[in-house]
Amino acid sequence: MIRTFQLNRQTIQEVSEDTRPLSERLAQATWIDAHEPDEDERERLNAFLADELPATDDVEEIESSARYFVDADGIHVHSLFLSQSEGRHGNTTVAFILQPERLITFRDTEIADFRLLRLRARSGQVEADSAQSLMLTIFEQKVENLADTLEDVHRKLEDVSHLVLEEDDSDLEDAIDQLAKLEDSNGKIRLCLMDTQRSMSFLIRHLRVHAELQETAREVKRDVDTLMTHTAFLFDKINFLMDSTQGFINIQQNQIIKTFSIAAVVFLPPTMIASIYGMNFDVMPELSWPVGYPFALGLMAIAGISPYLYFKHKNWL
């Protein structure tokens, strides 16, 4: 799908229900957003750009020279954005092509940042006076959403912390599962922030003629630096809770092993006595003794109770 947007009184507005040919709408658009374009749409975009749209494999490359460069088509930035599917976060790359009069974005996944930006554009809440300022607005929206997601991760981490450190008889295996998911989300967020740092540094170098936009890019980069510190704090807390949870699980397992060990020691002396009187020897005086049977039972009871009382005295139980 290809969506087109135009500037109107320093706000960006989506061009919808337009009967004009696509080529005309593309020529007059300030922002062209290509989301999973089909073959026909891709061919029209290629004809409009007089060049090939980047392939998915090219967009996903991690080399700096492949993600940030300038050519005849404009300034190219391939930036990671946070996506969500089936309750888990992921990273997807958006290809930006910044030209003097328009911004072109190409992506294969629906992203919350773009969905929110479209909703804001419909109500006239997205201010921009050029394609360059619109691109920075998208990155500002991205950083705001990453900050909100980090706050959500922090709240969930507080709940897991209460579950692990304060609640009795808590499900520690479930806590480990939650911590693993939070660690994965925090890692995906940190990866997006690191990529945004590189994107802002690249844009600052190539927006030298726009001093105001340069300062906006620097502000975005400062916000990213602050969020990077917060992700490091969350990593430390997740690792602490993971170690604590595993320690509590080991303590619980040791208690079970301790119980079995004490039971084995308590029942060992009675078992030995029973084994002695279970021998088939001809000469065993206790076998013909009238009180031999109750004597053996009493001896086994004393042999079992004595270790138990000793362990109790030593506070091993």
C-alpha cells in the first residue's frame, strides 16, 4: 500500500479518497509512505524515482555504509523501529529517502509509530514545514514511543520484583519466563536507540544548512542518550532479579534434598536393626525370647527418634 501526504499550513495531512492518478499524487506529495507495496506499486515507485527501491536484504544490512549514504536520489537512512507481534517486541528496518521536496519511506511491517503518526495527521496535530522537518518529527515520535515502552517495561519489572522478593510461595519459574521476555524487549529497545544515535549523527552532518533542524536532531540525540542510560539500569535490575530467582529456586531444591537426606538418616538405624533380625541363623537367642518382638520394635523406634531429636537440637530441621 502506498499512502501520500501533503503539507497544508505547516501541518501534514494524508491524501485519501483522491481520484487522481498515482503518478500525479506521487509528484505532489511531501511524504510517500510505501508499506508492503505490491509489484505494480513498486514498479510505479521505481519509475517515479528513476531508480530501484531498496531490496529487503539491502535494507537489513548492518554496515554503516549500507545504512547511511547519499546518492543522486537523496539522503538515505535505514533505521530500526520497534514492532510488536503476538505480545513480543521485534525490530524492523524502515528505509528513508530524503529529497529536497519530499520524504519517501519504505517498510515491510506495520509499525505503531507510523500508525500513530497517521492518526495525528488526520487530526492536524503533526506540524512540519518541510520534508526534512517531517523526517525529524518521525524520529521524535519514535523516541517518544520507545520511552513509553521503556516505562511499561519498568512497571512490569517492578511487578516481577515484588513477585520474586516479597511474595511467599510465588511461581518462580513463571517469574523467570517474565524476566526473559522483559530482557528481550529491553534489548530490542536498546538496539533501536543505538541505531537512532547513528541516524541522528548522520543527519546532523548533512543538515548543516538548516541550523534549526540541526538543533532538533541534537535534542533527539540527547533524549536517546538519556534513554540508553535507563536501558542499562533495566539490564542490571533484570540480571539481579534473574540471579535472585535462580538462587531462590536452588534454595527450594536444597530444602527438598535436605528433607530426603534427613529421612534417609532417620530410617537407616531402624532398617539396620530390622535387617539384623531378618537374618536366618540357627542361633539367635532373641528369636525364642518372649519379649524379643516388642524389644526389637522398641529398639527400632528409639534408633529412629534419636537422630530426629539430635537434628532438631542442632536446628537442622
